[in-house]
Amino acid sequence: MEILAFGVQADEKPLIEKAFEGHHDVRCLDVFLTEDTAPIAAGYEIVSTSVNADLGNRVLQTLAAGGTHMIAQRSTGFNNIDLQVAERLGLTIARVSYYSPYSVAEFAWTLAMAVNRRIVRASNRTRDFDFRLDGLMGRDLRGRTVGVLGTGKIGEAFTRIAHGFGMRLLGWDVAENPACVELGMKYVAKEELFAEADLISLHVPLLPATQHIIGADALRTMKDDAILVNSSRGGLIDTDALVSELRRGRFAGVGLDVYEAEAGLFFLDKSLEAIEDDTLARLVTFPNVVVTSHQAYYTVDAVGQIIDTTLQNVLDYKEGRRSENVLVPAAPAS
């Protein structure tokens, strides 16, 4: 049986083909799953998708009508999937519930250090043989306060690195992580974290309760020279409100690996096109902002784990097994 995989990056393709070898044939496409590309899946029982796939009502209807019965998403997040529609259509939906938390945590720190020490500006200057230091002054992180929103596996890995820097640790989550408490983290209300942290990093999932958790009020509460990093989901930040604060000259730096309107932009080459998203176009012009294209997870270790888990999800489906990775059909109430 051949499986159709949408949104496969060039670096990812040989890893997928090698992992599936001897199990199932896999056809890898670099196009993403959208309403326009969904008809390509006609005749494929199993479809694999990337994090920015459109798995809303219309796409799911098209997939089901074309004979698809199982969707294996190659990501942890699933806010792009209409699970109710999938269940009504009788589709099986599985995701990757775990992969290397270090990939994202380390990248979040890469963004934090890049904006703190003005790495992008310095690199651009030296390419022009401009070796001045004007405007490149950063700050020591030792002794300063870091605020971690979300202290699950990734948040814990981020916190361990912060502890290594010798920072004061503040955390917020629906439940405390004993490992973070052992490192010296103090759990506080969001508002206190926003007000006291010199560096804030987001590691919560995108849910109705966390949509725009960093909104206008939160941004105004933060220190004028705070650093804000988001390597989780773009919808956690109200980007229009963030741009408004940046226009006022606030924040020492902002590092974003995700953007709330990234679908249809990220993972694609738009360099020869006019960008119609005025908010993103404005955002990337600020000298204290670094935007990357959802690459925090993109290490050989993490991608390898994602692919291995995706293969296991497919094998489980074929053998009628259920695992924690299955989102639909929903697990029976206990």
C-alpha cells in the first residue's frame, strides 16, 4: 500500500523514505495539504500531513470522499484539525505526542541570545566589512529573571538551560512541574511573571484558553527592555498588539519562530512575491525582532523521532491498535 505524504521538506524526504522502507511505499509531495491540493489524495487510504496542513471541514470532506480513512500528522500540535468533523466522517487521526524537547528548547534559547546580543545585525554588518560595535550591546543573563509560560517537557528543558545561566526562575502553568521546582522555579500568576521577567519564553499549547495569552494588556505589563520569545504557536501572541508596542520603541528583543497567520507563508519561498500580510511585513522591519519560519523542531534527532512515530501510528492503524497518539476516534470515557 502506498501512503501519500504532504508538505515534505527536502531534508525530510530521505528520512521518511528510509524509515518506511520495508513497511509501506510512500509518495512524498512538497506541496501542502489545502483545499486545492486535497483532490491529489484520491485513492490513498492513508495520508500524512505537516503542521501547517489545512484539515478543516472542506478538506476533510474531500479526503473522505476520495477514500482516505487515516490521517497521520507529523507534529504534536493539532489545532489545524477539525476533530469533530473527522470523527463524524469516520476518519482516524493520529499525531506525534512526543519528540525531542531539546530541539525546541535549544532553539528558543538561540532566538533569545540572537536578539540579546544582536547577532543578525552584527553578521549583516561584517558582511559589508563594517566592524563597529555601535548598537550591538547586549546584557548578561546571569542574575536576571526568566519567565517560562508552560513547564511541560519543552518548558522544563528550557528551564534547565536557564538554570545553567544562573537566572532567577519564574513559571506559570496549570500544574507545577516538580523537576522545575527542584531547580528553584517559583510559580506565580501570569501578571506577576509578565511584570518581573527580563526574558519571557512561551511553551504552552494553542487552546481557546491560551489564544492571545500575550495580548495588549500582557504586553503593556512587561518591562520596556524585556525579551519575548515564542517557539510554540503563533496564536499565543496578538501580533497586531505586539507591533503597536514595538512601534513605541519597547522591548530589547523579540524572537519569533511562529506567527499566527503563518499558514500559506511559512515553509514556502515567497521571495519573488509581494507579501500581502501587512502585519508580518511590518514586523520583520524592526531591528530588534528576529523571525524564523517554524524551524525550532527541525533537527535530525527530532525529525527522526517524528517520522518513526508516524510510521508506528500507521502500523498501529493497520493492525487495529490504539495508542496515546490517536486523537480520533476519541478514547472512551473512563
